[in-house]
Amino acid sequence: MRPLLTALLLPLFLYGCATMGGADDPTAGLVNPEVRSRTVSGGDAIDEYYVAGQLRVVKITPARGPVYYLVDNNADGILDSSKGEGPISPVQYKLLTW
């Protein structure tokens, strides 16, 4: 019974993992962004994504640790939380990718 259940659920699990790839990258939905990149002391890389001259996403790639994003969800010029509930807390971490 268990091998049959595993055989039926494994493809669904893998399909779900494969479809989440673009969902956690807030830069994927931007149309023709202007990207400004810089490296700060300590080796952290910062990529700023501008659309129509307005900052929409900041991608921070630390020298050590996972990449994270600061996002302006409602285009008001203020970097919001992932749910659009106010400024910058919490940040979005991308922990795993396939």
C-alpha cells in the first residue's frame, strides 16, 4: 500500500516544487527593468531594479548567506514587507531553489 501511495503522490509533489521556481523571485514579473548593481564593503552585492524610474525591488546577495529581497509591492516608493503591510519587515529569503 505504501509504495502505491508514494508512486501516486511523488509526481504531484515534484510538479508543485517545479512550479514554485518563479514565485519566490520578485524580479521575475518586472517588465523591462533597469538594473543598477554595486558591491559594498564586505563583498555584499546589491542589485536595484527600477521600472519607469521608480525603485521596485532590491536584491541583496550577501558574501555569506542566502539572497534576500526588499520589495515595493504597491508602487508607492516605500519598500514593503512581503505582504504589503508596511516598511521592510520581514525581508524575503530565498532558501532553496530547484
